[in-house]
Amino acid sequence: MGGPALEERNAHIADEPPGDFFYARRYFIEKTRFWGYVRKPRQPWNRAKLVIMREDKKHTPDRMSENGPPGNRYAFDNNYEFRLRGYFTGSEAYDPNSNQFLPEFMLTGYEVT
């Protein structure tokens, strides 16, 4: 229904190149501000972690005004996939939007896949 079947997605994931990076998908729920899910290459999405981004070294791509022009405002990239550079800090941080403690991911770079 509008996208690849689960088997196709899993086959694509199995063919991903290994590397020192992560795959991430922005996640959107109306009036909730999650950043998204992060997983290692070749790891299925059901093992990905919802994270809180730490931006000491690099800002996330959605760091824009909420009132900017369409395509150039906060969360313009909902449901995009990224290749992230960075690492899990080993800490958790409270996310008031989700009312959860989430793993903290230190972002050092990214590209849209």
C-alpha cells in the first residue's frame, strides 16, 4: 500500500554497506516533537532506538523557524531517512515531548539518504 513490502525492505537492509555510521528516520506525530529512530547498518528497524539528539558538535537538519516558508521550516524533514555520524553517549535524557527518558545520541554529521 504505497511502499515496499516488508520483505523488500528487509532485503534492502541486509544489502546495506557496513560502516561507522547509523541510519535514522525522522518520526512525526502531530503536536509531538520527537527527533527520530536510529539504527546500525544492517539492523532491522524494529531494533532501532527512539533518541534524543545532543547537538553540541552539530545541529540537526531541522533547526529552522517554525514559521518559515514551506519546505524551509522546522520539521520539514519528517519521514526522511538520514545517514548519521555520531555515537550514543551512554546517557539518557528526559524528553518532555514524549515524557520519556531516551538514549542520547551525539550528532557529528549527517546526510539525507
